[in-house]
Amino acid sequence: MSSRAGRVALAVLPVGFIGYLFVYPVTRILVMSLGGGFGDVFSSGSTRSAIWFTVWQAVASTVLTFVVAMPLTAVLSTFAFRGRALVRALITVPFVLPTVVVGSAFVALGLTGSVWGILAAHVFFNIAVVVRTVGGVWSRLDRGVVDAARSLGAPPITAFLRATLPILGPSIAASLSIVFLFTFTSFGVVLILGGLTYRTIEVQIYQQATTFLNLEAAGTLALLQLVGVVGILWAYGRYQRTRSVGLELAPEEQVLRDPRTLREKATLWSVVVGTLGLVAWPLGVLVARSFRGGLGGWRFLIDPGRLAITPGEAIANSLMFAVVGAAIATTVGLMAASLIARGSSVMASTFDTVLMLPLGTSAVTIGFGFLVALDEPIDLRGSIILVPLAHALVAIPFVVRSTLPTLRAIRPDLREAAATLGASPRRVFRHVDLAIVARAAMVGAGFAAAVSLGEFGATSFIVRPNSVTIPTLIFRLLGRPGAVTFTAAMALSVVLMVLTAALILSIDRLRAGELGEF
């Protein structure tokens, strides 16, 4: 088999998977929306209210996240201290938690039906985006420019505003764009905390499709959201092209310094302890509420009475879907990453961008697309396999990002030597590429499993009585009256939090240095 034929063989599964499960459903939504009567949809007061709330809460969440995250970003980018790596890891934990766990934590704080609860949950989720995106540049930024400004008599704040801030501009724009996109397409947090008062476009799509069965209106709203997301990405890309500058980044150990004065030490630890305290508070309350009134909520998980599906069955479903979804995502993602690593720059860049689209697209839009499109050639809408397929679709970008750097680092002469000895492209991939990339692939599989465990947006559309997952059962328990079911929802959220944290810790043990692009 020729090298060209081998690349074609590698492309068949990833292209077919993305084409049928993403491009085709989204196209069906777009076609449906064109005949859905834009005027009727936008004349609705609830729709206009959802559009307005979506935009302003995303702006407010982004600004608040920046304000809360920047002090920690500053001290982590300036000082070297014992426990710095641990602080960075702890602040990242909220970002990987399932939305229903975070929603449940803020419900436990009594913030249901409060816009402040929604904004606080969004800040909780996204602090790590600013800390890691901006801090990744700031902590390696040559201090010579700042020192020069200080030597000319500029006070610290002026030196920061005139010297450091302009250089950090592109990384700040990147972090704010990511936070805005996440909050603009927020679903689980708003659905749980918004009550009957606050709805985003994402929640409106869900309600139009599942409650009112108005698929045309849901399609129109999905199109509106896609246009908004594309507009945000276009504006960000244009800013990056016009403002980005080449940076000479130094190793962190050459930039970071020990805190020298009592004032610096007090500032450092007050910021670190204060920010970590804000992050730990909702999770601590969540655990405490799961034990309110004794062990009644935990007993309910074992003996739920007349509940249609038991928590044990939901946990088993989630674990099964995590394993199957991770296996599918790893297989497809590894083949796609290998194709990108071997392809021409234009082809690789285009294919890489297409593979990332599901990650940037609303999960509700993906689930809604499954609902309206996957009835032919085989009707998958009632099949249990659709749940892990949806999870794998969202998780593939994580596998690609984890394995691509390693695949690109493989020396071509290793593949050429195997081919010279008579190995087919398939055997070259199996015995050369796969042997080298196995560790990175396991990291990607771990991320895929974590994504599957917490996925709620798409699953809420396609879940059936026999395929209820932990996040969907938590949402149902929160909607039932009674103190016992509420406490059980808290307990099940703790179970999901522990499972997700265990997976992330396993990933950290597997990672070697800066393995992968996360």
C-alpha cells in the first residue's frame, strides 16, 4: 500500500465520523432554521429576553472572572514559592468539574433563581482560563522592560500599565474570548440556577425543542447562536492578527523570584489563600449538604424506592459510556492526529480546525442536531449507542491535542526504515507511531473519559430511560420536591466530583513534563 493510500485509509474513519455526527446534523439545523419563520421567533418577548440575558451575563461573567483571577495570576507569574505547582493544579480543578456538580454546589449555597449565582458559578469555572492563559506568558516574560521603566522613575502601577500590559494584550484577549464563549453558550449552570426567571439562548433552544416541540424555532435560535460564536471567533482572530507581537520568552526559573519583603509575602499568601478559599467554599458546602440530616441522602442512592432508574444504574451507565466513549474518541482522535502530523501544512491545518469545531459548538446544538438528523440511513435516535457517540464527538479534540505533539516529534527515518523492511503503512503505524504515542494516547483517553462523565448538554436531548447518566439523574433529582431527594442530589454530585477528580489525578500521574498541548 502506498503512503498516499495509507493517508487516505487513515482519513476515512475520522472524516466519516465528523461528517455524519457533526457536519450533517448542524447542516440539517441550518436548513430547518431557514424555513422556521425568523419574524415569529424574534417577535417573541421570551426570545428577546433570552438573547439580551445571554449577552449581558456573558459580558458580566467575563469581566468578573478577569477581576477575580488577575491577582492570583500576578503573584503566580512573579514569585517562586513552595507549593506554587500545587496551587496551579488546585485552581484548575473547577474547570474540569461537570456543570451539574458546580450547579449543585451553588444550589447548596442557596443561590437558585439568582443572577448572582449564575455569575458566581461562571467565575468559579473560568478562573483557571485566565490564570493559565495569561500566566503562561507573564511568568516567562523578560523583566528587562519593566526594570527599565522602574529605573526611569515610573511607579509599579505605571510600569505595569505602560510596559507589561501591552505585551500581555494578546494573551489577555485570548483568555477573555474563551471565557466569553463558555459563558455565552452556558447551559447546565443556567438551567439549574436560573429557575424560571433567567434563560440563555442555549436554555431557550432546549425548552423549544423538548418542552414545546417547536423544532423550527429551536433551529432558528441555534442558527443565531452559531452566528454569534462565529462572529466572536472572527473578531478575536482579527485582533490577534493585528496586535500579536513576537515574544522572547525566558524559562520560568529565570523570571520568577522569591518574595523579598514582609509586604510581598503578605500579599502573596493573602491572594493565594483568598482565591483558593473562594474556590473551595462551594465544594465544601456541597459535601456538607450531602450529609444534612444524617445519611438519608446517601441511603437514598442505595435504596431510591419507586424511582424509575436507580442511582446505581445511572453510575453504571456513566462508567460504561465513559469507557466506550473514551475508546471511540481515542481511536478516531489518534487516527486523525496521525493524519495531521503527516499531512501538508494547509491540509493539516484545515483538518485540525474542523476537528476542533465540536468543542467550540454548543453542546445543546449538537444534541438537537442528533434529534432532528440521525433518523437515516439508520435511526440512531432511540439507540443507547448514541450517548457514547455524542461524548466521543466532544472528546476527540482532547485526544488530538494530547497526542499531536508526540506524533509530530517522531523522526521520519523511523517510519522509512520500517517501510524499507517491508512493513505496510498499517504496520508502520501500529509498530512505530502507536508504540511511541501510547502514553500520550492514555492521557487523551483519560480526558475523554472525564468529558464523558460530566457531559450534560447533548446528553439531555438524547438520553432515554435505559441510558440515564449521573448528570441527567442529578438534574432530575434537583427538580423533585422533598428534602431527601435534594440531599440525594448533593450526594450524587459528590460521587461525580470524586470520580472526575480521580480521573484527573490519574492523568497527572501519566503525563510526563509538558506532554500534550494542555
